[in-house]
Amino acid sequence: MIERSKILLEVKDLVKKFRYGLFGFEFKALDKVNLKLGEEPSICTLAGESGSGKSTLAKVILRVYKPEEGIVLYRGKNIYELKKSEVKWFRKEVQAIFQDPFASFNPMRKIYSYFQETAKSLADIKEEAEINKVVDDVLAEVGLRISDIKEKYPHELSGGELQRVAIARALLTKPRLMIADEPVSMLDASFRVSVLNIFKQVKEEYNISFLYITHDLATSYYISDYIAILYRGTILERGPIDEVLKRPLHPYTKMLLESLPTLDLRKREYYMHPIRLSQIEEKEFLATGCKFVSRCPYAEEKCKLQAPPDKIVNNSIVRCWLYHK
Ligand SMILES: Nc1ncnc2c1ncn2[C@@H]1O[C@H](COP(=O)(O)OP(=O)(O)OP(=O)(O)O)[C@@H](O)[C@H]1O
Ligand code: SF4
Ligand SMILES: [Mg+2]
């Protein structure tokens, strides 16, 4: 995303393959994905249609899936070659927030027990009084008090409250990076802004960076510093959010923005309209050339045959042959 000497996260030429269908046909759910987050706390949106590979990339960065090609460096370390002690360090530093807060908590377990467990196992806090103190601090950060959750089970809170609890719990380990996969898409509109505001606030106060995954450009514009546009497993354009949304380079980004007639780039609060999604076209995942070729008005023969490499244009990086002329 940005060129700095110190890099928090660097994803280089990542390829993740899956098999699908009766005959186990192989396709690249991620195809030479590159992404960089600097040390300075920032919020980077990973935007893309359903099935574009957003969650797959999140899972690779969280060490759930091992990629077939490429590497992920977290603070300079290859996350798939960590020593045992470094795995614990990585789990403390990189936390995840998922789409459905109710799925993240066992309905039979009191919420507070999750805080106790995380405090003991990852934050190395053993004393009950100290746990109470730090839990109170992190809950205050998300607008809750310990008495709001102490005796409660997950179903006794609203989705918005439970998502705030999930963020508070993640804060316990003092992470440097949070991977938030569609964290507000299941919440009522009234709760969305409050959760997104918490991201902005903890970015500043706790120096935490976010990879904010969404198919909603509206919310991404509201909170992000950077954006990467994923399409059929390929990042087609990435750069500062204002640059990409105000002066899009890639034909796909332009098309996305044209489908948002109400987008007013002067008023961030109004960007709460989701982008329209199209159906996944498997043949685009399998394309050897540009993944966007079948929908691109500028497509040439070369686009079908060869995938364009990344090219720096202004402050963005774009993957399109139009910028190699
Ligand atoms: N474990 C898996 N095995 C096989 N195929 C998978 C697996 N996980 C994801 N896929 C496929 O990889 C592609 C990318 O899926 P992914 O879940 O990463 O998309 P996404 O962008 O997160 O979509 P959504 O917005 O719907 O959450 C899809 O075609 C999906 O069907
Ligand atoms: S590489 Fe070719 S097909 Fe792909 S977006 Fe650019 S012009 Fe269109
Ligand atoms: Mg997903």
C-alpha cells in the first residue's frame, strides 16, 4: 500500500488454490496478491464482491490457510515459519473480528469467561483483580462497563453490543493489527456507525491498524485511509482511499463507482449504501490473462493472453494494461 522502511504487514505474490466441483477442478482463489501496510496505524479496506477472495486472504493472513505460493511477512517475519514462541506473539499481535458476533461466542458460556481466558492465556494476566481492571478498561473503550456483561450470556446482548464485546476482548492482547471480516454487515444500520467509530478511535488510541473487509464502499470511505479492490482473487487497484475513490484508475473500480449514483465524496457520513454485487463467474477465476477481460470495454487481445503486472500510477498501484502503454 505504501512504501516505508518499516512495514507491519506485507503480502507478496500470494497464490491460494482451491478445488471445486465433481472432478476437483483447481482454481486460484487468490492470484498473485500483493498488499502492504506501513507501521503507522491505518485502516485499509479490502473491498470486493461476494466470492472475490476477501475471507480467503484474511484466513491466509491469520495462518488458517497456508498459501501455495508467495509469502506473508508480519513485522518482517514469514508467518508460516514462526517458532513456537513466535506463534503466541503473533496471536497476541494479530486479532480477528468476524461477521457474526453470535457465532464467535458459545451461547452456553458467560461472556466474562472469554475475557478471563484471553487475559490468562494471551495477555499473561493471572490475578483476578488485575483481570477485572484491564477488562473494565477495554470495555470502557467500546462504551460498555463490566457490570453490563459480567453475569451475561451472549444472547442477552444485542448484535451491536456483542460485536463491541468482541472488539474489547481483542484489545486485551494489545494487538497491532486487527483483521475485521465484514464486522458490521450483520448489524442494524444504527449500530454500524458506532462499531466503525470504535475502529477509528482505537486506531488512534491503541495504535492499531485494521484490515477492514467489506463489499460496502460506503462504510469503507467512512473509516479507511487506504483501499484495495479485489476481483476474482486479484487486487486490481490499491492506494489511498481518496485517490482511489475520487480518481479511480482501473476500469473495474470506475464501474463500481458508477454503480453508486448517490456517492457524494464530500460527505463521508452518507456513504452507507452497499454496492451492488454480481454473480460469481467461475471462468473469470480461471482466466490466465486479466480477470476483468470479459466485462471490460477496453479489452484487447493481449488482455486475454497475459495478466497485467502491478504498475505504480500517481500514489496508487493498478493492474491493467492500459497503464503500461
Ligand atoms: N475452503 C474452501 N474450499 C473450496 N473453495 C473455497 C473455500 N473457501 C472459499 N472458497 C471459494 O473461494 C472463492 C473465494 O471465497 P471467499 O470466501 O474468500 O470470498 P469472499 O470475498 O469472502 O466472499 P463473501 O463476500 O461472500 O464473504 C469462492 O469461489 C469460494 O467458493
Ligand atoms: S488489462 Fe485489459 S481487460 Fe483488463 S482491465 Fe485493463 S484494459 Fe481491461
Ligand atoms: Mg467472506
